[in-house]
Amino acid sequence: MTCNWSGVFPALLTPFTKDDQLDLPLFEKNLQAQLQAGVQGVIIGGSLGEASTLEEKEKEAMVRSALDICGTTIPVILNIAESVTATAVRKAQLARSWGAAGLMVLPPMRYRADDRETIQYFRSVAKATELPVMIYNNPIDYKIDFRPELFDALLDCETVTALKESSRDVTNLTRMLNRFGDRFKILCGVDTLALEELLLGAHGWVAGLVDAFPQETVAIWNYVQTGQYDKARLLYRWFMPLLELDIHSKLVQYIKLAAQEQGIGAEYVRAPRLCLEGEERARVLSMIRERLLVRPAL
């Protein structure tokens, strides 16, 4: 299965049962909703998928479950978020053996690497696999900014083929395109900037609220691809209060609550995260329900 990094790639949630077990039936239910909406790929074990809390066997189970459902229709991507380079290399090799079609790779976790160290980390992973690699740049959350000029050092790494751009600096998209042309595919990684970046030439969207609203997310992508910009803008304006859940520190809890409200998720999270309660839960749920009352027809 090849991956051309084009289209909507949900950063899938990792559903748990009330007693903290991986809920594969619910994972598969959400995945089916994504496929029915027409997504072009899925990402397992990302930040939204509570990567830091997952055991290796759980990641493998989700990859294999996704492959059973997706077959060769869309690529199944595994996220790698590790503190030790050797462990990241090992996970990249395991991903291939499990059948993943590509990798999304975060910078070193829990250590603020400098440019030289970050480059070496990415190169080590990329050189250890034949799978296509998407670099994940998110200096807001991970405090390491993999700026456009740093990709010069990865040009000889043929497996590095894409960037998930989450710096929130929209101009990085144009800087990458001006500097490298189509050498690297660029996917927007921030829901609240998705339409802007798609109109500027982003090749895809690694989406979060798609976990609760797959039809609307894919519709925005399709409207842009077919030049129906007025429809895209109107839908995006309706969607924005929901998309803003993606840029909060509790994005996992918020988006899981939205997916539960849609019948394709559950709000259970893995500690140290805790489920929402009290005023906070009521406030977020009220906003979700208010948006649903004025949900536009597609």
C-alpha cells in the first residue's frame, strides 16, 4: 500500500472501556465512519490518540484491526513518539512488520533537542525504514521547531516525504513550497487553520474533529478541491467553534466527548488524564449540542 499524503488523514482517537481496556469494537466503529465519509488515510497512536499512554501491544492491535477493515483502500499510518532514538528506530521497524503503510514521527520526547540533535534523530528513523515518513512539527506543544530550512538536511533521506505542519505559522507552508517545491507534501495539522492552508496549497489535512465529524471534515476538503469556496467557507464558519477544541490542552477529552455525542466514541481517557466533570463538561457539551442544532445539510 502506497501513501501519497494527499487528502484528509484523521488522527484517530484511542477508545477505552470504563475499566481502562482498549475498546477495539468502538475503534472499528469510528474507523468505519471515517471510511464512509471518504477519508484518504488514517493515523494511529498520535497525540490525540494518547500515544504516551499506549502499550506496544495496543498499538499493534489497532494497526492490525485497521488493516483488517481498510485493506488496501487507504494507508494506515503509525505515529512514533519516543524519547530514545534506538526505541524510535525499533518502532519504525515494527510498524512495517505489522503492515503499516507509513510513519508520522515526532521529535524526541521529554528532551528539548537542538537542531543538530533533532536532525540526527529524524535521519536515524528515516534511514532505518523503507516506509514513507511524515515529520511532525509542533513547537507549541513539543518546544522543538523544525523550521523549513532544517529540511535541507533531510533531502537525501528518500523516505522523508511529508510534513505535518502545526507551528500555527501559516507562512511556513509557503516557505516550504518556495524552498522545496513538491519534494515534501505538506499537511495542515491545526484544525483552526485548515481552510486557510488548503487554499494556500497544502496537500492534506491531519484532522482532529474529524473523529466526531467525518462528513463535514471531508466535505471541506472536497469543496476546496472542486473550487466550491463559498460552500467551504460557510461550512468552516459553522465548524469553527468545534474546531477550536483541537487547540486546547484538553483536546483529547474534548474531542472524545464530541465523538461520544455523535455515537462513534466514548469519553473515557487513560490516566493521568481524567474525564471531564462539573462545569467544564457541561460547558463543552452545551457548545457541541448548540452546534448540532444548527448543523448545515451537506
